[in-house]
Amino acid sequence: MGLLERLRKEWFILGIVLVIAVARLEPGVGVKGGPLKPEITITYIAVSAIFFNSGLSLKTEELTSALMHVKLHLFVQIFTLVFFPTAIWVFLQLLSITPINEWLLKGLQTVGCMPPPVSSAVILTKAVGGNEAAAIFNSAFGSFLGIVITPLLLLLFLGSSSSVPFTSIFSQLFMTVVVPLIIGQIVRRYIKDWLERKKPPFGAISSCVLLMIIYSTFCDTFANPNIDLDKFSLIIIVFIIFSVQMSFMFLTFLFSTRNNSTFTPADTVAIVFCSTHKSLTLGIPMLKIVFAGYEHLSLISVPLLIYHPAQILLGSLLVPTIKSWMVSRQK
């Protein structure tokens, strides 16, 4: 693969680096009250746009075929939204006595609370030849569940920002997440044929809006002189994220392939990816709402920004290995 082709493929990761660099050079543009007016353009317009886009792109009409595989769905959702955040919380109790930056540790907890992503787990499951219908169902269903459960988990494990009351958080979540998502699904019903014919770049649109949100978040950081991020903490967090992903992928693999398991090898592939992947697209806007007013919001966001490319990188590297295992089991 040529350099230009590689850059084109990884444009979003490069975009994250670029917007953080631009925010570092000129933080005044994207801070609250600045020319970008993020309190309106980001908090309401950008977040609503992402979830309207999700509503338009979610093919809920195709999920009925996967609906009956209840045991698989329960496994994925319980692992993702119950076991994962609880295990991270227990792990963080041990890490709290270390000199690692406490806001990055809180960021690790937010990663645990996130729902599965809409795209990456499905793409990797398809690349291996696993149960794609189950992956689509769990990604879509997990996203819907996450709208309600993720904010509750964040409030349970971390508490909300003191400047935003509980009722205000949920009213804003309803107006900027639930309502646009429902409107997107309604609009999809009427223009489904056009969408299937034209295939708009939903992923790219959401990613561009997400870059705006990331830019605004880091503008707030760099404009605040009190925030200091040490390199030691950052390196340790990167190591922890890769270790957690590998451990949880191995754990879900062991659980779904044990002797009394009724899962097929194709099911196992969907389980491994859907249970361990976390959504950046849904996560960053939710953090922006739940932790509005936190001066350390960007530090809390850092582990999720690392987890996203890490899960794609690890998943892509493991595709040939998992594919050969699945083929050998199906013979």
C-alpha cells in the first residue's frame, strides 16, 4: 500500500492529530465565547448532527434476522455495559495509589462506560467472515442502549460536573441525542431507496463533525494554564489500553469457545469484536454533555481518543489469525 493510499485510509486519525495541533497553536478560536461559539455550534448543532446522521444510517430494518439470537446479544451487552466498566473500576482502585494522572485514570473509566461502536466491530467481523448480522444488531442495539445507560454509568462511577444538574444533563441528552436519532430514523423511512442508491458517506460526515468537537475540547484545555499532562502518565495509559484490549479479547474468546458453549466460530468472531470495542462517535459528544464545565474534560477524553485507533489497529492485525482459526474450526 502506497503512502498516499495509507494516508487517505487513515485520514481520521491524522485529523485528530491535526486538530489537536491547531488547538495548541490557537486555542482562543474554539474556547467558550470565542469566534466558533462552541456553546451553540458544538453543544447543540454538532452533537445533534452526529445523532441525526446515525439515525439516517442505522439499518434497523435489517436487524430482524439477527433478533432471535438472544443468548449472543445478552452476552455482548452484559459484557460491554456491565462487566467492562465494573472490571475497569476495580482495576482503577489499584492504580489510584500510583503517580499516574488522576484525570487520565478517570478517562479510562469513561472508556469502560461507552457503548459498542456502530462501524468498526462490524467491519472487522465482516473482514474475518464472522456473524455479520449479529455484529450489526449488537452495534446498533448497543448504541441505542448506550444513549440511556452510558450517561447513567458515567454518573454512577464518576459523578457529574458540579455546574450541570442531573435533570439538565438528561434533558440535553434527550434534545441533542434521542430526538435527532428518532428524526433520522423517521426520515430514513421515506428516503430509504434514495439512500440505498446514492450511499452517502455517513461515516465520513460523522467523523468530520467529531473532529470539530475534539478541536473545541482541546481549545478549552490549552487555554487553561492550570492543566499539565506528564509524558509518563500518557505512556502508561497507552500501555494499559493495549493490555486491557488484548486481555478482554482473549477473555471473550475463552468464554465463547468453552466446551458447553452453543456459539459457532462465526458467533465468536462477532462476540470478540463487539464486546471489546468502544464508540468514539457516541462517546465524545456524551462526555461533552455529562462533563460540561469540567476544566479537565480534554484529559478525561484522551484515553477514549487512544482506545479508538488502538482497537482498529489491534483488530486489523488479528484479522488473519482469527480468520485462519475460524476456517479450521468450520472444516
